[in-house]
Amino acid sequence: MKMMKDVFKRREIKYVLTTKQAALLQQIASKYMVEDKFGRSNVKSIYFDTANHVLIRRSLEKPLYKEKFRIRFYGEADAGDDVFLEIKKKLKHVVYKRRVKLEYQEALDFMAGKNDKQVVENKGPKELQILKELQYARDFYGGLVQSAYIEYDRIALAGIEDKNLRLTFDCNICMVSQDSNSGKTKSHRILPEGKVLLEVKTLNGLPLWLREFMGKEHITKGSFSKYGEAYRKYIKGSSDYAIFEERRVG
């Protein structure tokens, strides 16, 4: 049985494409890449931050070092379903991501500081290191709270020969919130309709075929943070922040 990778080191280069460009690139990439383990999926992430959003505010200032903490899962998840609790750091354009698998409610409670002893039991050295770093971050920042719930549809491709190359195409990127009066959930679009976020994840440079495509389509790399855009568009300065209600399951 193939073990799932839980530690990543790579560069992440982002581009905003039209849906037509994304479809064309996927056709070209099919000669060199295949859909990865998750293939086509609905991705959901819960981002954690301080109550006054120190982490994302610093991140938007584009420092040499920045970090994010989140829970990530694919499709729907109930209390006992497995999710990933992740630490994502970026230092001088290189991204380091580590994650540990926990049950959904277990991960929510851990980030709230409610069940540390139970969670660390019977964990291996790598898992313990990640959990201890999350505990340290919670203490250092004086607590981390759920700050944004973001979901989107993804197509993920992995290189056939270059195992370190991965392309992800994300569309329908939305922040999900809950109205504090009606209790109804609402979706707030982060990326305009008709646009697709392409992320190239690699240890090396772009392959020739991908560089040629970018040149022909006059596409240039940019900067796009899903949580950052959610903060800028919907969270920053909101007088109704109660709509971002903490999620519990079960």
C-alpha cells in the first residue's frame, strides 16, 4: 500500500487563467501528466488566525517568512472522518508544508486547545513534531481561532516522469459564511466567474512545454492567496464578523 506524503518542500507559482486557457492547458498536459490521487475533488479548508488576524495581515505584507495553519479535507466530512491538520510556511519563495491526519472533530478541538493529551497519544515522531509546533503557535499567538472557511473545485495533475511536478486548477473559489441573524450559509466568490487559479508546484523550473504555453497565451505569474483574498474582500473591516461562526460537527 502506497503511503501518503505528509511533508512537502517545493516552489509554488500561481497564474490566473480563463476557463478556455485552463481547458487547453489540461489537454496539452495530458501528454506529460495524469490525475493524481485526489484527481477531481471539492476541497474545503478552515484557516486559523489570531482574533485580530495577525497572520494574514502579515502575510499580505509579503514578508520573507510567513505561515498559515488550517484544516483541509476533500468532499464532505463528519465528526469521525479523517482530515488533514496542516502547517504551511513560506521562506524566500520556497513552500514547506507538513500535515497530520486526525478525525475532524478531534482536529477542531485540538486547535481550540481542548484535547491535547488525547491527540498526542500513540503518535509517531513526525506527527508529534507537527502537533507540538501547533501547540507552540497557539501559545505564542495567544490562541488561534477559526477565521475563514474556503471551498473550491480542483483538478490535480501529477507528472509522469517528473514526480516533483504538480499542477492544480482551482475554480468556483468561495468563502462560506453563516448569517448571524438567519443562520443560513452564504457563498462569497473570491475568484471571478470564468477564471481558474493555476498553481504550479515544483522543485525545479517550469518544463519547456509549460513555458511555451505561457508564452503563446501571454500569461504571466502573479500572486493570489485564497485566504488573503477572502480577508481583503469580506473579512477586513466587517462590522458583522459574527457571520464567520466557528464550525463544529457531529
